[in-house]
Amino acid sequence: MSVSELQALESRWLMPTYERAPVEFVRGEGARLWDVDGKRYLDFFAGLGVMNAGHCHPRITEAIREQAGRLVGVSNLYYSEPGVRLGERLAESSLGGRVFLCNSGAEANEAAIKLARKHAHARGIAKPEVVVLDSGFHGRTIATLTASPKIASEELFGPLPRGFRTVARDDAAALEAAVGGSTAAVLFETIQGEAGVHPIPDDVVAAARRACDATGALLVVDEIQTGMGRTGSLWAWEQGPARPDVMSAAKALGGGLPVGACVTSPGLEDVLAAGEHGSTFAGAPLAASAALAALGVLDDPALLRRVRELGARLASSLTELDGVAEVRGRGLMLGVALVDGLDGPAVAGRALDGGLVINAPDPMTLRLLPPLVIGSAEVDEAVGVLARCLEA
Ligand code: PLP
């Protein structure tokens, strides 16, 4: 089937919620993708920060194959080992409390919001509030889109739930002032991904920790895009000034399969009790086995060191290019701000034609999220393609 036939079929049967580039990918290996015509691409988008271990990593593929041949799914009303092992592995590699498994980032944040609200009720707060940062993105369910100021449209999706308050992302004093006696949680990404790769300043992160400590509110960090090694540590908060009380993870966690998780620190393990939360597919053996394999690949000090080294090489090469105003981010999560007169989506389109997959989260920014298994040759190749696209 040609791409134009596929487009016609899609427009007949799928809701038009995505703007897709006219390319059909049919195969992937490491940082390479192939389209239906056999053209080869260098993938610096990794399925929007999902394929951190690269496409079809042998250890993840083998784990999926092995588990798929044995047991794909069981109800959460029975036991199965991979999901429990995943909880152990995740908690031990992060906050040390307990884990609620689910199937996406939005669901992981929903769990965190429910947990924070129930925790606040137990502290005597009748109308708890979650403080979020301007331009943050936490998902597209009704609660998580309300927590994502840019897409929280009352007009389109109202009535939106109450209990969310937005503050500027770069104002430590405003954040501290916004957190008070009715705050259940402060929720943010340490590097805002969908907003165009904007790191939250350390003083704002430290102020959030201070304000939570002073009031009893929970510090909830969304690691859905920044986690699983993306920034050069398994979790991005490890490189910042504050340890969260609760963390959400998804995207690369499942090694390509849909897995999300809400992880607590000790002391919050029992906030959500039996029957108060759940999800049919959560923690099922197939997805959990893929996630365990993904953690096995990505939670590796040598790989994480390499992410920091390659990220620095990529950032400094990009900074040198004509047309680049600024490079933001950490590790292999980079945003490239373009000079006035350049159009991000047009540059990303030229890159795709040139065999490089990148994304433009806004008209002035390119976003690079390559698989973490790339080498310096791929970094240099991507910079070469981008240089030509920016000249054009
Ligand atoms: N939080 C962040 C920081 C994200 O980047 C995303 C997705 O892009 C989400 C939450 C939502 O994740 P999902 O699309 O898996 O629901």
C-alpha cells in the first residue's frame, strides 16, 4: 500500500488527532529506521523519547519473545512475577517506596494526583490544590490536561476539574508563595519537554522542595520524558537539588510497550488502598518483562556516562551551526532554538527528506531525542544533515 493510499484509509477510519509526516516506517534497528520504499533514516526522535534502547534491542526483543510464548496477560486479581519484579526494580532504582503500575504517562500522573489528593485529605485539607508550572505537560486525560496549562482549554473540554493552580516556571518566589495550607502537591518536569526543552532552574526546584517541606505538600516529579537515562542519569532529578516524594515514569520505561508507573518514597506506600485505584492491563507479564529488560539495558553507569559525553558533543556542535540561537537541555534531550526567520517545522521536514528524523515542538524550536545507544559517528552525521537543512 502506498503512503497516499494509507492516508486515504486513515482519513476514513481514524479520528484526525495527529498531524503526520507523509512517511511510513516499516523496520527499525538501533538508531536506524527504514520506510516502506526502503529508504534509511537516522532516528533522532526515538518514537518521542520512547525507544531509548534503540529499535529492536536484542535483549528487549528476546524478553518480549520469550514472555509472549509463555503468558501475555493475567488479571491483577492474581499474581504474576514480572510485574512484581518490575515494582522492585523501579523502587530500588529511584525513591525506595512502592509502585503503582499502569500503561501510559497520563495514567502515571493520574495516579500521582489521586495519591496526592488522598494524602491531603488525610492531612485535613478539604479542597486540595496541585500547583503546576506554566507550559508544563502532563498528559491528555481530563485531570492531566488540566495540569497542563497550555492545553487546558475550558472552552473545548470544560468543565475542567477544580484543584489546579499554575505558576511561572522560572520564579522561585512565586512558587513558594503559591504553596500553602491547601496544597496537596507541586507537580513539574525538571526539563519541560513538550514546551520545547526548557530546564527548570535549580532555584525553582529547590524552592518547590522547601515549600513542600514547610507545608507537608508532596513534591511530584514527572520523569516521563526525562527519565530512563535520557539526561545522563537514570532519573533527571538525580542531577538536581531536590529528591521528590513521588515520581511518574512512562515512555521509555516499557522498552516500546505501553508501561507507566507512579513511584513513591517510603512513608507514602499505603496512601492508595485496595480498590481505590487500578487498571486492567497494568503490570501484565508481557509489558512488565519488556520494562525489566529496558531497565536492564538503560540502568547502566557506562551507558549513562556515554549519554552525558555524547550529549555534550552534540550540544556543542549544534551551537556552532548557522541559524542556531541557543541549545537547551541535558544529556541526549536537547532543544535547538532557531534564529528569527527560520521555521522549525520546515527545518524538521527538510531533515526528514535528508534522512534524519527530528521534531519541532514549536515554530522556533527543534527537539532531538536520539536513542541512547548512538555513537559519535551518528552524532556527527545528524549534525551534518542539520547543517545542510539550516543552510537551505
Ligand atoms: N508527561 C510528560 C512530561 C510527557 O512528555 C508526556 C507525553 O509526551 C506525558 C506526561 C503523557 O504521556 P502519555 O502520552 O504516555 O500519556
